[in-house]
Amino acid sequence: MNSRYDGSTKLHEAFKQQFLIGAAVNPMTMISQRELLAYHFNSITAENEMKFERLHPAENQYTFDEADRLMGFAKANDMAVRGHTLVWHNQTSDWVFKNRSGGIIDRETLLARMKAHIDTVVTRYKGDIYAWDVVNEAVSDNGGELLRSSKWLDIIGDDFIAKAFEFAHAADPEALLFYNDYNESVPEKREKIYTLVKSLKDKDVPIHGIGLQAHWSLEHPNLDDIRQAIERYASLGMKLHITEMDVSVFRHEDRRTDLKAPTEEMLARQAERYQLFFQLFKEYSECITSVTFWGGADDYTWLDHFPVRGRKNWPFIFDTEQLPKQSFWNVMDVAQS
Ligand code: HAH
């Protein structure tokens, strides 16, 4: 047993009465974080490998190799898989919206392409992917506008969202289908997400849950706004998944690039925040059934160099050596309290 993961309590076991504990993975971290992932997590999501552009780069070409490897990793380690994501305005191949001469296609053609994509992908992983982010980030961050402008919206119209859910449900009637978004706890956007999901529900669209991305930071959002978001979404009878959690050590406006490591103050505040978040998740574990981090440990995060080039971030509960931070111990305390 010369492993670092040698019998101490596993995070996912500590929360087995409440929710799954997930991590987003990619082909690199499935190797570099293999032991950590296998030990502490019982659910994974593809950070990028199941996005439209990766799976379906040309109309008659599907590329499933990396996604299949991820499914194999999950199976070998007895993990659940959340699918991410079927319909999104980003990381979607350009061909989808164009005809052979480069012009924009019509509604019926785009719906047929959407259906073909969803059918093929959802059917391939039927029975193995238990939940899908069917539509990602369709709600606008801007003022009065409900839906963000996108090619899906422009070409198909408002019902592109309902259609995506219907196609996914037809392909796998057992899969849990989610609407997933960020800034989910900001009151104005929360109300828009609520309005969208309510309208889907009122039309009997097969939607089962809301994904709260939870890209949070040391001060934002405040706990009360998160609580209100959970309550508001749960009031629609939706299951809730925390889908992409990370806690940036920088404020949104902070642009500094000089830090080589997080300060003690940042780590202490982060640990405090993680404790409060997990207390809240535990309190609402009737409706929250999965908590996924958007990575495994601080050695790799999409927040390195985003949104500030040349700046590293340390948003997780395991450090750059993949060892527990104070945040991890605080989360464990919540599980055992
Ligand atoms: C998420 N968007 C996406 O859902 C996920 O697929 C991606 O890997 C990372 C984050 C969050 C986001 C963004 O990409 C850009 C601006 C705001 C928020």
C-alpha cells in the first residue's frame, strides 16, 4: 500500500446518503489524476470530449474514440457518467448551420441535424449515461432578453430548446434530462432560468432537472442568493445537480498575474466557503442528487489562463500535488456532522 489513497475516508462514500461526487475529466487528467479520481469520486463528466464539435466534426463523421475511452474509465472504476452537452452555442461545428454553398440553412434542416446528432449520441451511450445536459447556457445575461442570441435560436426559433429535450427523451426515455447554466444564482438570471424551465414544464416537455454550474468565487455569489436559487428551482419539482463547481480565488474584476501560489488568506476563505456550500447542499439533499467539480485538483483547471491570460487559479479542494487542502477537510467535516 504505497499509495496516498490507502484507506482514509473516500469523499464519495462520506456523501453516499446525499449525492454523487463527480469531477470533469479529460484525456490528460484521466491519466495524471487517475488515482485521485478513482478514490474520491463516483461520477465523471467529459470536460470537452462529448461536445458537438468533438463528436461530430462533419455531417457524415462521428468521432467517438475519446468519449468511448472515458466511458471505459468510468466502467472500470464503477462510476456514473453525466453527459455534457448536446445543444450549446459554443464548441459546435460550423457545418451544422451551413449548406454546401456556405449559406445559412432553414429551420427544418437544422432540426433534422439536431435530431440526427442527439439520436446518434444519446443512443450510443443509452443505459450508461444516466443524465444529460441537453441544452447548455441558452439564457441571456443581458437585461430584458430571455434567450441569448445564437444560431440555434436565430434559425429554429424559441422552440429549439423543447425540441432538443424531445429528441433526447425519444432516444433514451430513461435518461434524466437537464437544462444547465452559469450565473444561476444571480437573482435576475435565476428568474429567467425559472421562467424558461417553467414554460417547458407547462408544455409537458420532458425535462427532469436544472444544472447549477456553480462557477463561484471567494465572495460571489453570497450564500443567500445560492439558497434562493436552490429553492426557486426546486419549487418547479426539478432535480438539481451542481454540475461544474469551482471556487476561483480571484474576484471577477481582479486581473493580477503575479501570484505563484494562493495566499493563506485565500485558502482560509476558500475553505470557509466550501464548508458553507456543502452544508447548504446537504441541507437540500432531497433535491440535490449530484455535485460535480469542473476538474479534480489544482494541478489542472480550465480557469488557468481564463479569463486572464498567464494567470493560474487554485479553485478545488485538492492542491497542485493532488493532496487535500483545508477545503477538503472542511467538506469532510460537513459529511460527518
Ligand atoms: C462552462 N461555461 C461550460 O459549460 C463548460 O462546457 C466549459 O468547459 C467551461 C465552462 C462557463 C462560461 C464560459 O465558458 C464562458 C463565459 C462564462 C461562463
